[in-house]
Amino acid sequence: MPEMPALPAQYMAGSKEADLWDLFCKFDEDASGEIDTVELEAMIESLGMNVKADDLDRWIKDADDSGDGKLQFDEFLGIMNKAATKQDSGLSLSAIIARSKNSKKMQFRTDKMGPGISVASVKGENDVAESSGGAWATVVLDEWLSTGGNDHASVLLEVEELGGSLQIGVVGKNFNSSDWGLPMDQDKVAVVWSFAPGQRGVCHVKGGEMDQMSWAASLEVGMRVQLEISTRTLGLTLNLLRERKLSGVTEAGKRTTEWVTHSAVKLNDGYIKHEVAVAIAFGGEGKSKVRVVGSSSTKTEKEEEYAPAKSNELAAAAGDPMAAAAMAM
């Protein structure tokens, strides 16, 4: 791990700039004194979020006064000062940076998992859950979202092995040890998508199967699953992502691939409980493995409250033929 460079001499220890310097160095993985798109993407993924390559390039271009395609510390300060004066709205680089200040990566709980599941630390503490196959078993992530506490979370998972069925979603506080050895689609406190090999992801809410407009595309090895959860509006969104190579990118410090939406499902607000945690259930005879790429949670301000959806949505990224195909399945 490269040694973090010293605070620039013009800033005093204990100042606001010193705090932001520490944050800047979290992004600057190679300690070069500047942030490129690869480092920015890594930080965003660590927060459980996914952003298109065009948006990353635009954000850096908007703040890059020097025109070198990277962010120096004074440009980073400019982004945060803009946020402080409320010149940003919606999803923005400043909002992502602000979320990273107090983010803590969720991990799998070893005290809340069914038989046949093992948990390991690969790129973080307890970030990989693996099932040897056989009977159904569930494992829960370690943060509970609630209306009174952190009420919004982003979680990014990657399917590294898939030898059986997977169920991914959220469970309520009444999800007890007696439930850990059962499929979640039968549970009255769970909202999940059930993925059988080669089949579409069927949505189940509190033990009942939802209509096909709530179903997702099929899940494959190497795909990512991104969840957006709100216990303020009681809404839940699932995005299935595929990695796509970017053409014509050869410059160092530029990302060469991006994750694009293959299938997206947004449930009506009001479907989940006021207090939930992310959970994954493994079933079938084959070995399966899921890794937590990143996650973050926050307490939303009233003005950030999400507008309720009018209906369940099965959406696709514009211009993405894979997404269009998924919708036609």
C-alpha cells in the first residue's frame, strides 16, 4: 500500500481542508497526488454504486481546471465547495464524495447463516459467502436499515460461482434462526428475487409471487447485482449488470470497461419493512459464491426523499440490446 502523502503546506492540521485531504487520499489509491477515472470508479464501486463511463468522464471534465483528465486536490476542494453552496442536485460527484466520508462496507454475518455456508475475507472483511450445495441456507449482511437510523443503502454484489439457485433481497427483523435453513421466497418478512439456473428472476414479496412485471432477467456467473434500498419510502430496486468493454480506450488511468444495466426492476414504495437487512439464500446441489463488491448507507434528508413510483417497472438501459432482449424474455 503506497504511503499517504503529507498534507500540502498551505493547509493547517485540523482544518476543513485537512479533513478533505484525508478523504482525497482515500480516492488516490496510488498516492500520486491526483485522482483518475480508474480510482474514481473503484471508490464508487466500494460504495455499492454503479456509474456509467460517460458520467465519470463528464464529472471529471467539469471539475478539471488543468485539463489533464485527472483531479488534483484544489479541484477536489472546488467540488466540495460547490456542494456546500447547494449548486449540485441529484446524483453527482460531490454527493458520492460526501457519502464516502462515513461509509462502512457491509459484511456477511457469521452468526446469522444457515448450514453449508462459509464466509471468507478476500478483498475486505467477511466479504465472500460460499455454499457447498445441498439444502437451502441463508446468510445476512451485518447492517440493519431503519426509518429512524440510516434509511437508504446501496449494495453491489458479484456472482463469482453459480452452481445452483440464488435468492437475493431483504428480510425484516423477525427473520429468525429457524428461517436460516429455508428458501426466503416462503418467508413472510422477506422481499426477494429467486434465480434458478437459466431462468428469469421471480420476485416474491412476503411469501407470495409477484406478477411478471416484477421479474428480472436470468442471472449468470460474472454478473453483478446492485440493490437500492429505502426504509423511508419502503422501496426497493434491483439492477442486474453486465461488464462491457469500452472501445478505443488506451490511455493509462482511463477505465477500459463499464458495467451496463442488463435488467432493472423497481418495486412500488411500501413493499419492504421499516427495518431490513440484505440477505442471500443458496439452494441446489452445486457450489455458488457471492462477493460484496461495495456498499454504503446514509440517513436521507427530507428534501432528498424519493418520489414514489407509480407502478412496478421492468426497465432497460437506453440503447443496450442485452437489456432489450431481457425484457422480451
